[in-house]
Amino acid sequence: MATIIPFSQQQAFSAKYWYERLQYTAGPATINPGSNTIFYVSRLNKTDTPLWVANLSNIAATQNANTALQFTFDKRSIQALASQGQTDALPAGTRAERLHLPAVKNMSLYVQNTGSAVSNFYLNYQVSMRRLTVADKLLMGINSFTADEQEALKSIDIKSAVDKGTFPIPIDAQIERTYYNRLLYEDIRLEHVDVTTSDQSFLTIRASESGQDTFLVLREIAIEGAPAIVLSVDRDEDYNYMGVTGAAFVDADDRPWDVFVPALNYLTFHVQGATTLTNVPIRVKVWHVKMSNILRVRFGLAHKGDVPGDTYLRAIAGVV
């Protein structure tokens, strides 16, 4: 069954390909008086030595003077107060506001309602998962390193580069350097989908379509007309890896959800509706990318000795 997926510990633990950014939707829903939990993740990493950082990267919500957002990320929090956090200060039309709230231990999002129950409340958000480099850890003050990271610290003078301010490289610049220069083509699929009350797949895109040693990145999803459907995405063996409701796609200027979901083998898209609908317009954009040694290391596909020279240590250090 196609399912709406919230951010959770399971989602955090499922990240595997260096950098992933998923869309999550909540609503239309009734927000009752008091505290309403959107998500609470008490453990973002499987081990005490953190390997991944989560980042709440944007948020959009129905404007309402009585509903306020409250965030926690590690030891930091942004509280919902009488004059702080109200959603009527967000952009109109449920348009996304960019955020940067990183955490390696825990993260939560709540909606506080100080008035009566609010119906038809929408809340859309994105959370990215990024594998930490040594440079990232030094910047964030994390002093726990794996054996390979300790070797990188000894062999590469990364600390002085971080202190100087040249590293870590911003994620957008890293994508520019390691994806765009390997981009074979950008694939757009414009679909008219007949939706039933049963889960059905309507599109599969395979990495093999673009040749050997390639992979895919899901970059955009758009669902026109705010239909009451669930659209879910399978990534390789991860079934229902991302699931959103079409009713939440109410962005006033019709911008797509800007996601980043790598897949080594295939992406499959499913839909299911509360009722039967015909010709639902859905837009999907996918990158076809040629694999590189740096990305093999970042994806966990190559280890020390699998790639030439010092590529492995420089990749985990975060200087390439």
C-alpha cells in the first residue's frame, strides 16, 4: 500500500548514499489545542560515533495566528511562545521557507495550538541526511572519529584548512563539483496517471537506461491539482522510501518539491487514491549520472585500497 511517510528514526537509519533530501507531508489534518507532534526522533545515528548529520532544510505551513512551530535539534531549541513561531509569519500559499537546523543526536518538530481546533492544516517539510566528513566534524565540534577518519586526520592537514575557513565545502558546491560534471542527462517525465483505490506503480526509471556504471538521482516531484492521492517512491530495495500526499501540493506558484534521492539501480513510483481519479498530472525529474571514484567512497561502495592514491582518505576528510 502506498503510504505517507513521516521523518523517523527508521528514515534516518535508511540513508546510505552520502547526501539525500526527502520531502515529507503532514495534512490536511486537524491541529487540536495544545502540543501536536509532527515528528520526534531521539536517535539519528546507529553508533555513538556519529556518521550522519540530519538537517531540517525547509518548511511550509498553513498560515494561522494560533498555531506556532517549535523545533529542537540536539541541545538547541526554537520555542513556540506567545509572540514567536506563529505560522501566519510564514509565506502565503504554503510556500517553503528555507532552514538550516542540523543535528546528529535528536530532532523534533511540534505544532503548538493556542486556540480552538484548526482543520485542513497543511505542513510540508524536508529533511536531508548527509554523511559527515572529518572537516564537518571539526567545524561542528564533534570529537569522535572512526579509525579511517583518525588516519585521515594524521595524513592530511585538514584542521588548519577548517580553521582557515576553506573547508568544509558547502553542500551545493560539492554537488556542483561531483554531480554536475558527471551528469549525462536530465530526464523529465510528464505523466497522466489514472489512480484507483489500490496501490499501483505507474513509472520505473532504471540506471541501466543510461549505460554502465551510472546511477540516478530523483530531483523533482510535482503533483498538479492537489488531488487526494498518495504518491510513494521505491529506491532500489527500499520500498516506500518516500511517500507524500498530493493534497499537500498547494504551493501557490506551482514550484516542484526539490528532492535529492540517489538510486544505484532504479526508482519506481506508485499512486493510490481515496477514490478513483483519471488523468492526474504528475511531473518527475531525474538525473542520470556517471559514477566516479570519489562518489564510490562517499556512497560506501569503495573502501581503503579500492580506489587509487589518496582518494579514499581525501574523500572521507572532505577535501575533494
